[in-house]
Amino acid sequence: MERLAMFGGERHVTVDDADRAALAWPIVTDAERQAVLAVLDGGGLTSVGSGAATVSALEAEWADYVGVGHCAAVASGTAAIEVALAAAGVSPGAEILVPALSFVGSASAPVARLLVPVFVDVDPRTYTIDPLAAAAAVTPRTEAVLAVHLHGLPCDMAPLRELARQRDLVLVEDAAQAHGASYRGTRTGALGDVAAFSLNAVKNLPTCGEGGLVTTDDEDIHRKVVRHRQFGEDMSTPRDYLSHVLAGNAKLSAVQAAFARCQLDVFPARQAARERNVREFLARLAELPGLVVPSCPDDRTHAWHMLRLRFDPVALGFPDVAPGALRTVFQRALRAEGVPVQQYQPVPLPGQPAFQTGEGFGGYPWRLPGVPAPRYRADDHPHACAIIDDSVTLQHWHLNPAATDVLRRCADAFEKVWSHRAALAALAAKVSYQPMWQRVERAEANR
Ligand SMILES: *Cc1c(COP(=O)(O)O)cnc(C)c1O
């Protein structure tokens, strides 16, 4: 048996210059260079006025791809959620259902609109919001649901849409990780009342920095999104400088739009290549006992933004080892072999220090009249906790279509690590392990 790199053996996956090019993300070609230079040389830098044509071309192309009537480009994915909520007309102090497992922006953007996040546990198979748990969390104060298509898999939208209809809730998609994925034949961005995408450089549709897109079929929501991204103005020509609502500035620059348009040109082809690479990689990992690979229900397609891999001690044959300890040891072994698996979100959102303290907006929205005092506990969401405890993620490496060969070597490294699984499990049995959120909650309680 080949010795593990963790114990002084040879590292299995080494990355040379050719590999580095195959793993680069975003991919920058002459198309992007020329498009960005054309904006710089043409002087069309602002997103309204001189650069408006570039920005509105991106908006029209994305609306067409998604299959909706309207798209507005904004400064980031987080800004996209904020202006979407502002445009949807939710009231300060109202509750919004947010999955307990997501990126913190999914919860902090609603707070910036003075909404109170009510966290809902996720489904243990899909990692997206559990529609039954969502229904159980609705109160008379609830006005919105944020459906986060986590890691690229669309949420189970049919029951969420039904819940939104019955309880008169605004259904907002957080599609920051799920460009191009579909649910029952409809693409993300067209599955709710309004949707937020991120164009951040690490996402599946990247720009050269920060950006976001808001899609909707509702003309009135779109008009309000546009106002909320730019000082409350309608930006008539000539500009009349009349501000109709109190709003900040969340516009996208023409340079970012030009770069993103080039990425969109090749997006479907890259997504198809990624689908092949990821399916091949996951099919090999699925052969390893006790490794749970992401699944995609038949009624959906997956954007594969991130690959989450769970360790199941029972299926691995070590039922007495704590899942968190097992994951920690396997994570170390895999990283030593050169596979950059890492934890993504070490705490459920309610366990974030920010939600333990509520600091940021002077105690609001929880100080608004009638709003109950915050009581956020990670342990209230056992599936989110278990998933965080027993899983690692592979990020970025699989995004580039040229990563085929590196992914094959990563699969080899998994197999190598698995051939040592008994020794690793024995080691895990001796490790003392406490989840991060318990450490955070203790630290905040002792402040
Ligand atoms: C990245 C991300 C965001 C925020 O997007 P930014 O462009 O980084 O502001 C929001 N939600 C989810 C699920 C994300 O992954």
C-alpha cells in the first residue's frame, strides 16, 4: 500500500504550470482583453450614459438566457438580494425565511433591508431549504422566502411556490451559485417572483471582480429594482435628477459588463464540459464506501458550483467514530495528498457571530416595535449542523473545463486515502472534536 502523504509518503496531486492554466478561474482570453480594452478606449465607462449600451446588452442577453422579461445589472450578488427585496416591497420588521445553511450574504442582505431572518433547516440530501420546515416556520409576520439554490442545485420550488401563494409571501431566489441550472425545465432566475445572481469572479458566470444580476418577469418589480440600484432615479434622458425613493448606488460598471458578456458567450459550452467532468469524477468517488457524493434529483439540473462530499461513519464501517472527527482526519489526509478540500461555512447561519450578537445596525431590525428578541441557535437546525460536521467541499478546481485530468488525479488520491481508511478511522477515534458553532456560541456567551 502506498504510504499516505500525511505520514511522509509522496503527495499524490502536484500542480505544475500546465495544471495551473487548466485550473484557472475565471478563464481570461483575448476576447475578454479586447472587450475590456474597447470599453476603456471607447470612453464608455459609466453604467448609465456612455457605458449604458454595454450594461444593457448584458442585461438583455441574460434575460433571454434565463427566459424572463427583465434583468438589471447590479454591483454584487449581495446587492442583488438587497434591491430585489426592496423592489418586492417587504416591510421593515417582517420575517423572511432563510435556509440555515448558506453563505452569510443570504442572511445579511435581508437584515440590511430591516428584515428579520428566520432560519429554516435544509434537506439532508439536497442541502437546500426543506419546504416542510419552511411551511412550519411561517408566522403572521412572514413576508418572504429566500430560496437559495445552494452549490448549484435548484431548491424544490413547487412546494415553495405553493407555500408562497397560500401565505402571500414573496418568493426570492438566491441563484448566486446556480447560473444555468433548471428545475422541471425552467431555469433558475425564472422560478420565483424575483431572483438574484452573483457575477463575482469565483462564480460560474464570473466577471473580473464584483457584480450581480436581478431577473424578474414582473415589470413593476423591475422598474423598482432599477430605481433602487441608482439613487431612486428613473434615469431618464436627459437625466432629471429626481429621486423617487431613498436608495443607494449599486450599479455595475461597463468594464465588468463587457467581461461578463464574453463569459456568457461561452457559458453553455463550459457548463456542458463541466457537467461531463464532474459526473465522471463523482461516479468514481461514489464507489468509495461511506463517501456520499452530491445527487441531483431527476426533475433538476445542477450547476455544480461547489462539490460537497459527506463522510458516513456507518457506511464506512466505523459506526462509533464521531462524524466530525472522521471528517477532520480525512480532510487532513486528502489535503496532504494535494486535494484542496475545505469546509465551506463552518457554522450554520444562526451560529455566525454576527447573528449571535446582532451587531451591525444598532440592534435593528430586532429593536423595531413588535419584533421578538433574537434567539438564534445553530442546534435548532440539526441537518445543517450534521452536514457541516461531516462534509468537505471541493471548490473552484472543477469549474474550468480543462480540469479533466487534474480531477482524475484527485479521484486517484481519494482512492489512495480510502485504502488507508481503517488507520484513519482509528486515528479519528482518538481525536477530540467540537463543532465550530459550539465554540462560537460559548465565546459570545462569555463576552
Ligand atoms: C456569493 C454568494 C452571494 C453573494 O454574492 P456576492 O457577489 O459575493 O455579493 C450570495 N449568496 C450566495 C449563496 C453566494 O454564494
